[in-house]
Amino acid sequence: MKHPRKFVTFQWLITHNSIPMGAWWFPSTYNICHHEQETQAHALWSCDVAHQIWERILRLITKIFPH
């Protein structure tokens, strides 16, 4: 199955721990969940806000591709 280029690029960035985080990407005052250190793992997986976003994505995918 061929994946869209943006998806493949995002996958590569995740596996190489290369997603820009913290002050490099956003102003230092920007922090949705008020977590002290924004890391890739926190932003994608352990953050409560990330959990809400992943749940919404999963619901959308389930609607588009029902079992």
C-alpha cells in the first residue's frame, strides 16, 4: 500500500526523533498543557491534549473506514 508523502515524512521524523519541539517551533510562552518540558514523546503520546486529539482522529478514521 502506497502512503501519502506527508505521512511517510512524518513517520520518518518520529522514528528519528526529529520533530521540532518547544521554543524552536513555538514561542516559549506557548504550552497548551503546561508541561515543563515539551518533548516529542510527550507531545505525541503522554500529553492529555494529545490523547484527545488521537481519540478524535481514531473516531474519524473509524467513520471513514468502518470495520
